Amino acid sequence: MFSQTTELMVKIFIGGLPDNIQEMDLAILVSLHGRVETIKIVRDRATGKCKGYAFLEIYSLQDAKNIVSTLNGETFKGNVITVKVSEEQSTVKTAKPKNNQVFKSKRPRLQR
């Protein structure tokens, strides 16, 4: 369950990935060095092949630093990978609208 407080997640970038990489491959590699929340491999829409990089959300800054220091410059599936903390940070928040905004449905309402 989500708590009412905002938890900071650290986003990391991993580059130099082979085009046939799967999420489970990255999960196995990275989870040995820190706790992973999400994995997003960037793929070509037409072919479904990896574009060579991915973004991962890590639970803590300490885990992210450990992952970067351990894996940056290492060889993974024949490629030297680049691992660094991403410029943008992401957070996990409760589902409250910002500035008292009201969420509107994207479907048009039927007129009666």
C-alpha cells in the first residue's frame, strides 16, 4: 500500500545494451547490487528490438550509487555498458490531483 508521504525513487540510465535484451536479464544483473522497482527498456516500435538503453527506478540513493559504481564500464552480453544516475528523478505519490484539478474522462459524454 502507498503511504501518504512521497517516497523518492532514483532513476538510473543504462546504455550499451544489446538489441535482444529482455527485462528479466536486466533484473537479474541489477538486483544483485540494489533493489529495483521498475525497468523500462526503450524499444523500436516497428521491430521491438532494444534501442540500446533502458531506465530503471531504484528504491534508494544508496542502492543506485552501488549499482552505478559496480556496473558502470562492465561487460554485459558482449557489450560494455554505461550506468549513471539519470538527470530527472521520479517519485511515487498518492493518487491526488495537483492544485485541486479535477480528472476528466477522455470519453465524450452522451447527451440525454
